Amino acid sequence: MTEADDAYVNCLQGASEKKIQSDAPGPKRTQGQSIVQRWLTAAVAIPIVLAIVWFGGWVAFAGAFLVVALGILELHNMLLHAGYRPFFWISLGLGGLFLLAGMLPQYRLLILEVGLGAAMFGTFICLFFRKQLDGAVIDWALTLTTPLYLGWPMSFLLLLRGFEPVELHFSASPWIVIPRGAWWVFLALLGVWGFDGAAFFTGLLLGRHKLAPSISPGKTWEGVAGEWYSQLSLVCCSQFGLWGFPGIWQLFWAS
């Protein structure tokens, strides 16, 4: 074997070793790191979300639109990596119209009809300008379902919160009047956060039986049980007006 051949073999071996090193999985996060990351995220995000719900109105619309836009962008990138090519701007526009419909309930049906119709036919027309039409129907469907998945549910939170401002009364005995819509959104957020936290810690301490190993190896049936138990506890405490929340029946009759 000549010197040039030796250099060529060494080059191939070096490239293979680099590929093996690059393909090797990185260090996994420990449970402690995961918990710290969750607490830091909650410490930053929760006050912002509560402030947005507190002010309501168009402030809540701006916050919801930011969340929907980031969600659509992330899902769009995931679909691109999977080989699909949905139209990002059409999805974003339709998601914004869903939120606008939640802010203007008197025009809700009109906005939804115009928005869905324009998105359906607009996407279909844009597909004809593509040179490659393979998978065009799937891209058309993904363009429409992405805002349906993210924007439509978020619009109900805006519709629930409404425009009623929080009233601060300063007198000999100051008090705060929080609108019914804000109470309901606070209760929903508390349920979601408590639901997720209970699932995580219950699965961490008691988890033995995997829920869906091929999809999410960390989730267990014990975590699901902890989720449901926390939700029932939250509803019961809210029912009887504990934790400073008015009881659910009080909110129902007040509305």
C-alpha cells in the first residue's frame, strides 16, 4: 500500500470516527435539571400570563396572537422537516382571524365564514403556482388545520375573558373587583398548570407503567391518575369557594 493510500484510509477512518461521535446522543438531562428548568420557566411565564389575563381586552389579544404565532411557526418548521410545505402566512392570517372573532363576538360568524372561505380557496389557488404538485392536497390540509389546532381554541379564552376591566377601589377599606371572565380564565389556567405539575411529580415519584413508550417514554399511567386527582381536587375547592376563588355555582348564578 502506497503512502497516498495510507493517507486516504486514515482520512476515511477519521471521517467515520467523527460521524460516530456526531451521531452519538448527547448527555441526557437529569431529573433535577428538568425540575429546575420547569421552575425557571414558570417563574418567568406565569406572571406574564396572569398580567395579560388581568388586563384583558386587546392586551390579551396581543398576548394570544404572539403565542399562536410562535406555535404556528414551530409547527410549520416541524412539518418542513417532515417533508411537507404548508403556507405559513396563510396559517398565521387565519389564526389571527380566529382570535379577532373571539374579540368581536357580534361579528364572530361573519369573520369565521370569510376567513375560512378565503383561506380554503386562497391556499388552493396558490398551489397551482407550484412546479411540484406532489403532496399538494396534504399541504393544503395542513395549512388549514394548523390554525384550527392553535388559533381556534385560543379564541375561546379571549371570548371568555371579555373586555371587562379589573376595578381597583381605594378607600378606607380598598378592594378589587375582578370580572367573572377573568375568574374563569384564572381557574382554567390553574387547572392546566396543576394538571401538568401533578402529572410530572406523580409520575416521577410513583410512575411504573409506561403510557405510550414509543411517543413519550417518560409518561406513565400513574401520572395520568395524579392528573385526574388534582383536577377533581381543584374543582371541589373551587366549588366551595376555597383559595379565594368564588364558588363555581356562585359564578354560574352571577352570570
